[in-house]
Amino acid sequence: MFDFKPFYLKHVQKVFGVVYSYLLNQEDSEEVTQDVFLKVFEEFDSFRNESKISTWLYRIAVNQSLDFLRRKGREKRRFQNTELSGDVCSVVHLSSNTNADNDIRSNEVKKVYEDALSQLTEEQRSIFIMSNELGMTISEISGILEKPSNSITTAKHRAVKKLKEILLTNLGNNEKN
Amino acid sequence: MGIEMKNEEYNDLRNFRVVPEISPNEMWNKFQSVKNKKSSVSKWLVSSVAAVWFVVMWISIDSLQNKSQENASSFYEDLKLTDNTIYND
């Protein structure tokens, strides 16, 4: 009998990350993450070893997220700063942010960064987050999204370029001033 | 004027984190309660459907029985009528 708990504990943060990259909302992402694992729990017998189990799991996460967005009719959901400043919300980790000034500045940068991310397309954003934050390789993302690796690489480059442009416009740059 | 960004921060987007950290154990506990809730709802649904099916079947069998009784008595009446007709003839 398959022991579901270790499997759940091992993958939950990453599944949550994948879902969050689409929904950009913690509460909704937690709900959809539970739906993903419920689906996996119920359909575990139907899993065929054509792909890795983690690929199958993350693919379900992507599909459930897209279904959720379709259901709610929120194709382009904007960040809500109030929701993001919750108890377990992450803070953008910038090096040497140890004093209060740096923390304030870090939060401002974080807001701009989140806003910049929300301006990407869903696919660009999810590819960027999966690669940048969740540490997934291009071939893993390609398997999850069922798209060729070169499309994923192109989308990632476009996302990085667009993000830098937005950040440059909104934050300025010491070296350029 | 907005805040300025250091060049190394801007260039290295790997420094940024936006996905919140969650507690796997808390999520697991929530998952267990969602799963139990769902399973009790499906049990309730199955028993409700079974109950409705039983009532419908019972009503249909009852009405079939009534119909066959009516048919039997009308056949008997017809038979009596025919007998009488023959006798009277």
C-alpha cells in the first residue's frame, strides 16, 4: 500500500509554488494545492509510469490552477499587497538587508517586483517562478507543461528580459543615473 | 522619486523570492480534514441515492401490484358478465 504522507510532505511546497505562480494568491493557492493532492490520492491507481510521478503531479497542479482561473474568470489576477503581507508571507531575500532601512527598502523592492511579475503572461510567470524559485530544470518544466524545451527557454528569456525592463523603469538603476 | 535599485540586485533576479513558505505539516492536517469531509459527503450521497432508489422502486412495485389487482378484478367481472350472458342466452 502506498504511503501517501511522505509523498505529500515531500512535494507540497513545490506544488504550492507551481499553483502560486498562476494564482498569485496564498489562500486560493492553498485550496487548489489540497485539490491537487485529493485528485492525486483518488486517481493514484490510474497513474501510468510513462512519466515521473513528480511530473504527473505538477502537471495536475498546472491544470487545476488553470481550471481555477477559468472558473473564477480571473485571467490576470493582480497582486494584493494586503494579502501578501500575511503571517507566513515570504519577503524578497536581498543580500545584506539587516537593518531597518534596508528592510523598508527591501519591502518596496518586493512590491515593485511582485507587480512586475504580475505583468508577465501566466505562462512566462510560471516558467520563471518554476525555474528561478522552485529550482526546476528546463527539461522538467518542458515535461510538466508538455511543450518543447526550446519554447520553455525562449519564454524564460522573454520573462527575464521583460522583468528587467519593468524593474528598470520602476526602480531606476544607480549605475545608469 | 522612487527607490533605486542596486545594479547587482537588478542583474541577479535569483535574489528575489515571491512564493510564500508554507508549513507542510499544517497543510497535511488540513488535507486530512478535507479528505475526511469529502469521504463523509460521498458516503452521505451514496446512502441518499440508495434511499431514493429504494423508495422509487417500492412505489413502482406497489403501483404495479395495484394495477395487476385491478386487471384481475376487471377480468373476473368480465368473466362473470360473459357467464351471465351465456346463461341468459
